[in-house]
Amino acid sequence: MTTIRARTHRWMQARGLDTVFGNPGSNELPFLRDLPPDVRYVLGLHEGVVVGMADGYAQATGRPVLVNLHSASGTGNAMGALTNAASSHTPLVVTAGQQVRATIGAEPMLANVAAPDLTSPLTKWAGEPLSAQDVPRMLDQALWEATTGSRGPTYVSVPYDDWDRESAGNDDYLLPRRVVQGLCPAPEHVQEIAGLLAGAHRPALVLGSEVDAVAANAVTRELAELLGADVWVAPSPYRLPFPNRHPQFRGVLTPSERGVHTALEDNDVVLVLGAPVFRYHQYEPARYLAEGTQLLHVTEDPEEAARAPFGTSFVAGLALTAAALVVALQERRGVRPAAPVDWTVPPPAREPVDGVFHPGAVFEVLRETAPADTAYVVESTSTNGDFWRHMDLREPGSYFWPASGGLGFGLPAAVGVKLAWPDRPVVGVVGDGSANYGITALWSAAQYRVPVVFVILNNGTYGALRWFAGMLGTGDVPGLDVPGIDFLSLARGYGVPAHAASTAGELADLVRQGLAAEGPTLIEVRTELTTP
């Protein structure tokens, strides 16, 4: 007899699901029994950390990842992290144990009542099989749902007595099964967009994080240089779609109607690639765009296209569309030799005073010390503007950020990115307020000897909230300060070597040592209060 568990383990191996991120409860133990030795299980001490690590890993590899959580309570703990995975279109297949099938209706302890509804609307699809024999097929559906079309997390609840039942003979058909999709842009749509761009007096490209997620960086840069367009990064980016020192780079759009209007008011044609139109944050109402400005939008997400409040949206592959536009524009204008790129020089930063750094000084040290291909996982909201101003990011996959703003992403995602890219330097830059949401990720980093460098920017307060308090006129409300946290002792308690830096030279030495280490390192830096 082939059990549902054995069939599922074979399916995991066949589909390349060789790493499982999890935090088990009693309902999950039957699934983990006899896990194949070539499947790596990465334990997190909190479900939010588990999903954060998986999110970073899946984004870095570009492949789906299996996550195993406890039923309702464990899934509930992971919901904050799922907000980020949903916004970043991360292909996670989240599984959770369920009580014995015959007992669910009576709602015993650890039952997950209405399990498919629990993660809505943060998952693309969710289900609980109506019979044990449907478990392998439903897991396969969850995988394809997570990776087909616009990607995103899915969720499957499995009663724990299902795993020892006999699987169906027809499950043999699952493994050779494929789902093939094409997102080729229609030729007439390519010509429509190319014609408007070619005829524009001052075109602009607004590039979203999905450009980096689907590895369309090089072709969109070629498109930008061919057009000589202003290049903006869409508001609240979670990936790096364009080098931030390129002479055509104009910055990250402010996430408000007024901010976007002001930035684009001199452009007559705006092409948005791989981002919503637009994802605002602070409420600063204004006309969407200046009179006469035309907006074109290319996305792989049909829902993103449907909810855009203005412009013309095209649902098509980003890389394919950008490549087709390059060809169409070259045909219209003739092939011209590429102009040399004169990279702009980052601004100088202030030196530390009495051991307290301006955040820009920290980033200057990282820029000058860490290798050019370093991947930065950043979760320090009040210093993010300084990060973009002072860093020199040119390589794809150089920047990761919590896509929905859900805190607790930085530390675990850095672990996940490094597990995915063992040969690439990874630095986590995390604020003291954010760090506490995912602090147990340090234990996982230590246990699995993940050589990531964590840089904690400690200003003793929720800096972004202080900025918002000023913007909203709320005054000095309670709950904005977090003084007295000893991150060095916390890190050492979890098994991570930790050090404090009070000068730029000390910080540079510690970064070099951390990058050369065979396990994780934490560096604490005291910083000034700055605004986003």
C-alpha cells in the first residue's frame, strides 16, 4: 500500500520542493514522519518567522516553497507575514494540519473551522480536501495556483489522519503533469505603446518590483536607455528594478497622489511596468496626473489591471513586452550605438558624533565595504530614504523589503535569502523597532549556521511613527519609544556573535569580519532619528 504521506513526499521530490520551512504542532507530525533525507526542514520558532524565511527564499530562488504550519492558531500567527507574501506575489504553498476528519464538526481542540476561509484574502487560493484520496491532487493544484498567472501564496488544510490512508491509483498521473502559460503581448498592443513612446516629448518609465522578480531588469534598462526616458521606481518598492545610480534614475515615487502628480507633471507619456497604478500610502489628495499626460500600464496581474483607477492597462509578460518594445522602437528610429553610462556619485555622509551615526554614514560604510553584488534585506522605515540616497545598487536581486509594510520581515527574510544564495553576500539592515517582530530568526540563523550579517540600526524609537505623528498633527502620543533593548545580549542568547560599532572604521571592520564568517553576525549601531 502507498500511503497519502509517501505519495506526497514523492510529489515534493518530483516538483523540486526540497526545502520545507515550518513550525510543527501535533496535527503536523504525521506529515513529517519519514520525511525523505534529501528534503531539508528549516525550523522557525514563530510562524511569522517561518513565513518570512520562506518568503525571502522563494523570492531569491524564483521557485515555489513549501511551508508547514500548525492549524488555526499557527496559521493565525503567520498572517502578518502572509500580508507581505501576498503583496510581493511570492509563490508559497502553505500547508497546515487539521484535526481528525471525523471530529472536525464537533469543533475539538485544535480544529480549524472553515479552514479555507482563514487566510482570505491573503492567499490566491485555499482548500481542504473532502476526502483523503484528494490530498495529493489538491496539493498539486495549490502549487500550480501559486505559480500560474500572477503568483502568490496558497493554503491547504489536511486532516492529520489522512496521511496514513491509501492513496488513489490515478495519482500516478500527477507527476508528469505540466501547466504551460504564455504571456506574449499582442503585436498591435506593442505597436500602440511604441508609437506613443516614440512620439512623446518627454517619456517616463515607472518600474515596479515585479521587474526584478521576473528578471526583466536588463531589458527594461535597455528600453529606458533607448528612449532616454526619466526612470522612476514605483511607490513602496520591495525589489530593485533599476540601478539607483544610473543617470536616468529620478528616484522612488512618493506614495501619495500629490507626490506622484508632482513627480510626473513634466512627462507627457508614462509607461508603468510591473507595478500597481498606483500604490499610495499617506493621504495627500490631488489629480492623478497633469492634464494631457497619458498613462500606459503593463502587468502580469489581471486583478492589478482591473483595479487601476486610470490609464490603459495591458495584461502581458513584462520581459516579453519590454523586449518587443525595444525591437519596435529600433525599427522606428533605426539602431543607434548605446551611449556610455556615466554613473552618478552617491552623496557624502556625515561622520558619527559621539558614537551616534547618521543612517547615511552607515550606508556609506556598507557601500564601500560590502561587495557590489551584496543582497540587502531592509526593514528600517525611517531610514529608507537615506538608504536609497547613499547606496549604490546595480545588480538584480540587490534589495528586498516587506511588500505590504508588515513588520517582522527583515531578520527572517535575510536568513531565507542567504539560504537561497549561499554564494552571494547577504546583509540585513533592520531597525530596532522592526527587529523585535522577528527576533527569533536569529536562533534559526545560528542553528543552521547561515552566514548573514545583521545590522541593527538602534535609535530607541519608532522613527516612522514619529514622522507620521508630525504629518498627522497628533503630537507626542504614547507608545512611540522602545528604549533599553540590549540587542547584543539577545543575539548572543540565540547563539549569534554580536558586536557594537561606534566609529566608521569599527563598522567597516565588523562588516568585513561578518562577511567572512561561517555563521551569522549581528552588528548594532546607534543612529540619529531621521524621517523616511
